[in-house]
Amino acid sequence: MTVPALEVEGLRHSYGGNRLALEDVGFRVMPGAFTCLLGPNGAGKSTLFALATGLLRPTAGRVRIHGHDIAQAPGDALAHLGVVFQQPTLDLDLTVVQNLRYFAALHGIGRREADRRIEAELTRLSLFERRAEKVRALNGGHRRRVEIARALLHRPTLLLLDEPTVGLDIPARRTLIRHVHALCAEDGIAVLWATHLIDEIDPATDHVVVLHRGRVRANGPVAAVNEETGCATVAESFDRLTAARPTAEVEAAA
Amino acid sequence: MTGRQFGGWWIAFQGIVAREVLRFVHQRERFLGALVRPLVWLFVFAAGFRAALGIAIIPPYETYIPYEVYIVPGLIGMIQLFNGMQGSLSMVYDREMGSMRILLTSPLPRAFLLLARLLGGVVVSVLQVAAFLLIVRLYGIDLPIWAPLTVLPALLLNGLMLGALGMVLASTIRQLENFAGVMNFVVFPLFFLSSALYPLYRMEEAGPLLWWLCSLNPFTHGVELIRFALYGRIDWLALAVVTGATLLFAALAVRGYSPARGMGSRAPSAAG
């Protein structure tokens, strides 16, 4: 049996107080799958990311990355993990290459090997000509692409992206979505792409995990989820699953 | 995956230090500010005080010294103090800006990453001190010829202590805006209640309470460590206090960044 690239099990988190940010969240992302973590603002997506990257420790439950528990073997888990956070995390005053070399060093990749991989990733994302520019000089779409190139330098098998298209215009969004789908198809990388924008989902190939108020409301290939909700499109399914109405059945199931 | 043998640690260490140095070099204002501050004290304050303040012969000095000579170690300490606080400011900034997360998602142990980050800051402070000592020498202040070398271990230790203190502050300060308070409640008391500007026996003449505060201040011992090291000597009490304080602050800093407490135990901002 294939080991899931990401396995989340019984995850619960609270920031103190009574309100739970996440409650009994569980799902899997298999190698090569593009999975959209779909949820309205405040659904718990960023909390889930902080837990999956070991920046926070959950109140209960576990996160495994290629079978490595992030709490028990953070080194092995993080070595398989590439992350693009919602907030930009590049040093604006450093050049593209300096930023990437810094990251490569954090993963113990030597200078020569790092430069080779940097060239390959930047070329793939059509950014190689701009390598010597300071990040400050790049536009938002290009900065995002640098962050994706960076997240791939240590050859992760799982890539997490937290609302990576925030602040991008439509062409830049499209390019980005195409790039990341290509990574799944060509390199077999598993992707978890958090978003609240329905149109970023490709209904033919993608999986979805719908998160609402800290709980998983649906989980599976788009077609299966639509069948479950009895809706024709993922947008309708999403509306139904995340409707604010206090339906007894949803709350009871929850 | 490649990164977790010993070679990987060394590569990561170099990368982290290199980033700190690059960032410092790119911020020209910061470099000038770091240099101008102690020079103003040296050229203006010390010149004015020279007449008012006579200094008896106290170790490590073997003769009467002008006030400018006395104040040099204190100003070196000041450079490192400000650098340590600057380091903590940039850590708060990194946390707000998210680049701290990139550091902490490296597969290497968190304590090692934070220590490397700390040493990166110390290297920057040593560069600042080197520039300062060069100007001091050109100005004609008499220091032993080997002073820049003998002072180096003291600079590393004192820099580590102040950098670790800065990290502790960074892990407790929630927002960038609160940072001005640090200046008032940390930097000024540390600096003025120390032996940086006036010898401790002068403080004793002023009152026992002040003397006690100055003697308990770890920054006093950092300055004395530097003062003795400039003359190729070791102040053992200072060495013990600075080492102890460094270990204490470093332990608190690592604790402040443990995953159980989260990134300063805040909920992620904006869309959750």
C-alpha cells in the first residue's frame, strides 16, 4: 500500500478558551494528487498549516508526512515538506538567488548543488533571467513563483500552499495554478492547496477537502463530493456544505 | 534529506550567518547608525566629561588614564547592546513578516537554528566593533596593539549574552509597535546602571543602592570582561557572570520558541 504523502488524523486545536479552531480533522493526500483545502475565511486553514509544519502543536491528534509524525520525528517530516505560506516570506533586500541559497543552506544543501538546483527551478518557472535582482523589484506573481521554486529546492514530496494566489491578478493566478498542477503530474508531488476561491479547482482531476468552522464537511474527488451533496458543481456543493444556516443535520453530524 | 549529517549542520550554520551579514550590509543606515552612536559619545560626551571626571588607577589600568580611554570598552558594550536589541527587533519583524517560519521549517533542531541565528547577530556586532576600534585608533586613543585580537573572545561571549537577551524579549514582545518600550525599560537602564560610563567605585560614592544595581547588572560584567580583555587580561568574576547569564537567557529564548507555545502563541492572523 502506498504511504500517504500527508495523513491528518483526529486533529484538534484550540488557542485557549472554549472555541476550537479545529475539531476532529482527518484526511489524506496521496502522492501525485492535487488536493484543494477549501474553506471560507476563518475555517481553520491557516491553523491546519501551522500544525502540519510543526509551528504549532495540536491539542490532540497527529500529522504524518510520508509516515513521519511531525511531533515525534520533526526532522524527517520536515525534510519531505515544502511550504508556501500565505504571507510572503522572502527577504526583500536580498536578491532572488541569495534568498534561494539561504533556504538551500537551511536544508543542508551545499553551494554547488544548490546553485544547480536553483538554476533548474528558476528556469522551470521562467525566472532565471531575474535571479540577480532584489526581490523588492519583483511583482507579486513573480515573488510567489520564487517562493514555489524555493519550496521545491530540497525535493519535497509534499507541497503545502496556503492561499498562494492572494493579491495576484488573473493571468498570474492562472500561471501559478498551471505550474503547480504540472508538478503533480510530472514529478508525482502531492499538493495541498488551501483556498477559498472555487474557480481554482479543476473538477476533472482535483480532490477537495471542505473545511468549515474547524471541521471537515466533505472529502474526496470532486465528482464524489458532488454526488454526496447532490449538487451539479463544486461551487454549489461548497455553498451547501458551508451554508450558515443552522441545519440540525449538519450540526448533529458535526 | 541531505541536510541532516554533520556537513548539513555546518552548511546551514554558514547560510544563516551569511544571511545576517548580507542583510546588515544591505541596510546602510543601520551600519552608519551603529557607528555614529558610539562615536558621538566618544567625541562629544567623553570630551566634555574629561575635565569633570577624574579616574583613579583601577585595574586593568596601570596608570592614570584620560576619560576617553575609560569609556571605550563601555562604548563597545553599547554597540553590542544595540545590536542585540536590533537583532531582537528584526526577529519580531521576521515573525510578523513570516520569514521566521522559513527558518523554523528547516529539518534541523530548533535550538540549533536559533543559536545559529544568534551567532549571526554576534558576527554582525563584531564587524561593527572592528570598524569602531579602527576609528578609535585613528583618533589617537592608546590601546595595546593586540587589543583587537585579545578582545575577540569577550566580544563573542558578550554578544551572545545580549543577543540571547534580545531573543527572550523578542519571544515575549507581541507586536512591533511595542518595541519602543524596550528602549526605555531595557536598554537605558542596562546602559546607565553599568560601569560603561563611570567606574563602580564612583557609584558607591553616590549610594549603596545604585552600586548594588550596577553590580547585579550583567551588562556591567560584559563591559568589564571587554575592558580586561582589551589589555589581555581576564576578569574571572565577569567571565562567570556573563557565561551564567548567557546560558540562562539562551535557555529562556529556546523555550520561548518551542512549538508547544507556538509562534509566540498567537493565532495566525487574517484568514484562518
